[in-house]
Amino acid sequence: MSDLRQLYQELILDHSKKPRNFRKLESPNRSAEGYNPLCGDKVTIYLQLEDGIVKDISFQGSGCAISTASASMMTAALKGKTTAEAESLFERFHGMLTGQPDPGDLGKLAVFSGVSEFPVRVKCATLAWHTVHAALEGKAEPVSTE
């Protein structure tokens, strides 16, 4: 089990040091901002939706390793998904972190399962997810984890 935990930590560190999709999209048709006042994480999610599919997704912001890695892995996981698939993945990811039983297969996103042991860090891991949820719904007001 310690080997698996080590692998998870390495994956999170890799995504926090070299985040994927960390840029502003040229012409997003949806975006949202999120803020975690507890530790100061800030994120902006940019989406290019076409015919109900996430054609492109990116983010910018600053935050802790968990927040940045979560945003990075989220953008990789959501690219090419339908909005319904994206919402389902949001619900399952959030469920994993808040103790709901068996969220189903989350692939590489399962590396965040250990975060549930640290309730303060759950907000770090879910900030980008709540923000993309707002962007998918077209909400204009900033998202806060409080």
C-alpha cells in the first residue's frame, strides 16, 4: 500500500509542478472563476463547448500542489467529454472526496482519494471542479469553497 501511496504522491507532484492545460484559451465560450479563501487558491477555468462537448479546456491561477494538480488532471479528464459526462465525473469525484460509497472508476483521478482523510484539503482538491461546474452551467458569479 505504501508503494501505491508513493505513486499517488508522485503523480500529484508531477501535475502540480508541470500542470497540463495551464493557459488561457484563445476564444472560450464559457469561463468561471473560483476562490478558496481558506488557503488562497484561485483558479479560472476556460471552456470551448461545441454541440454539448468539451472541445477544449484550460485553466490559470495559483494555489497549493493539490489544487493545481487537481485542475491539471481535471482538464485532461474532461477534454472530449459531453457536458453530461463532465457533470457525472464531477459528482463522482466530489463523492469520492466526501465519503460517498463507491464513486465508480475514476481512473487516474483516484489518486486524490487520500485527500478525504484531510477535510481541509478537500476544498483544495474540489475548487477547480466546482469552478468547471459553474462554467458548464454558464454562471457568472465567482465560485467560493466557503
